[in-house]
Amino acid sequence: MWSNSEDPDLGVNSLQDYNLSTNPYFILEVREIEGGKKYAELVLNKQLDRESESSFQLILTALDGGKPAKTGTAKIWITVIDANDNPPVFTQKVYAVKLKENAPKGSSVVQVKATDRDDGSNAQINYSFSNIPESARQKFHLGSQDGTIIVKEILDFEETEGYVMAVEARDGGGLVAHCKVEISLLDENDNAPEVILASLSSPIPEDSAVGTLVALINVNDRDSGDNGKIVSCYLKNDQPFKIPIYILSLLYFLSLHPHCFPEL
């Protein structure tokens, strides 16, 4: 930017110099053209940062050489236009969430959030999955505008105990940031115990002694923790059979440690 001032006086009383109000970003370079006329150029002297200061009001003063000197002033308004010099920043690098496996479709899991110090379209952020297993993509949906992850399909702890996915935030100028989302499923008591006859003696002689082993029973529950523990097992109605205490103890042990006897 340059400025040219006029002073009808001649000689020493004509325009002699320019001054600029004090500021950290701009300086004046005064140049002289043929005929001795002077003009001033406004030059950027320091890198601007719209996020720190978005506009400036400067005062340009022209002085002649008279005594006393006469002056003329002009106001200069400068507006700094935003450049996409700031990438998005997530509020968290890792979002860790615990979610019940019976969470209904459409329920909110977590909202990831990124901010951008730029302005206008450069600050508009779109969210998307950037690295996600296909199994997770089938189960969850990510809102591109608000960053909310919701349940898309029924979840099953016995199928998958958790999901890990990466989310990308991209601003209007193409700069990106990433975060990680870790979803741990909480087991619900949604599986009934399964009773399997591992071995059966049939028919049974009527003179069999009391305590004769008739059947070997295996009971399994696909749930985990307390939901998967077998705490009781009994026969309905009045039958001439019983389940010995040691068998109940064994069933309880197997419910806690099913890997010990995988063939049962």
C-alpha cells in the first residue's frame, strides 16, 4: 500500500516527511520521485496472526517543513483475512467408553469434539471414521457434523467384548487431526444356562445300588463374571434321583474355569 500527499507550498514549506502510529506489524518506507515529491509505502514488517489480532487502525501523518510545521492525517483501517494455518485439535486423544451390550439401536455412545482456531469455512469440521474394522463399521454410526457415535445394530458381548476405532476431523481447508475411540462392552445376563448330557446310562437295572452314576451332566452359561456362574442345579418334581453335592461343586468350578475341561 502506498500514500501520496499534496502540499501546495514550495521549498522547505512543502511536504517533507511521513509518520506512522506505533504498531508491531507495519512500517513506512518513504520514497522520492522526480521533482522531489515524496510518497510513502506501508510495508508489512512482521508475520500477522488473525487469531491474535484481526484488525488494525493506523494513523498516517504527513508533515511539511514550516515553522511551526503543519500536518495532515489519514486513518488507515486494515482487516486481516483468515488463512487456514491452524489444524483441528481434539479435546481428547483417546475417548474410552464403557457400554452395556443391551444398549438399544440409536443410543448415543460418545461425542468426539475438535476445535479449530481459524475462521469461516476454515473452521468448519467434518468427522469420519479413518481406520475402523468392518465389524465395528456395521455396529456404529458417526455423525459427520456433530461427532456423535451411535449404536447402529444390536451388540453382543459374547461375540465381541470391545471395539477400537480411529476418528478423523477435517477442516474446510483440508487440514486433519485424529483421535482414538475405545468402546468396552459390559456383559448383561442375556444367556440362560445350557444343560448337556455328556453321558447317559440307559436303561438302568432296577436293582442298581444307591449312588450309581446314571448321567454325566455339563452345564454352561455364555455370560461372564457372576452372570456366568452356575450357583444351583436341581431336578424338578419328585424323582428317585439326586445330584450329589460334589457334582454341584464341580459344575460351579467348571462355570468359573471352562478351559480346564474343554471336552466336557
